Amino acid sequence: MNSDTTNNMSVIVILLAVLVMILGIYIKDRRWRRLQTRLAKVTGLMNESHAFSLNLVRHFMPSFKVEKYQFRGMQAKTGGANIEFDDLSLELPSGKRVLEGV
């Protein structure tokens, strides 16, 4: 084999590698678009079902107010409570004192 044939073969191999990469990216893009379309449909369906349930409640109970609250998850409390007692005692009706000076 001469150098021209070797150069031609390397160009063909590089072109094939580029074509395979382009094909892989195309397939990945198609799958991604299909997934996003499905997610958009599911989200739309969830929004429609929420609106339908609110309308249903308003139809059967017109005086019933439906709040626009939606649960967003549980979160930790930001602050705590500190309670201190100074010279605590309890006087009973008999006149005795309990816990005097605690």
C-alpha cells in the first residue's frame, strides 16, 4: 500500500466515525423530544384534572370556598422555643408549697 491509499482510508474511517456520531446525536435528540412531549401531555392532563375538580366542587357546593393552597412539602422549623423559670413554686389550697425555689 502506498501513502495515498493509507491517507484515503484514514479519511474514510474519520468520515464514518463522524457519521456514526451524528447518527447517535440524532437518535438521542429524537428520544429527548419524544420524552418532553410525553411530559408536557402529562403536565397538561394534571392541570386539567385539577381545574375539573375545582369546577366540580363549585358546581355541587356553590357556597363552598375552595382555597388555592397547594402542598409544597414539609420544611424544618426555622426557630425554636426557649422557656426559662426563675424561682418556681406552687402553693396548694392547704397552704403547703410544692417545688419552692426551683
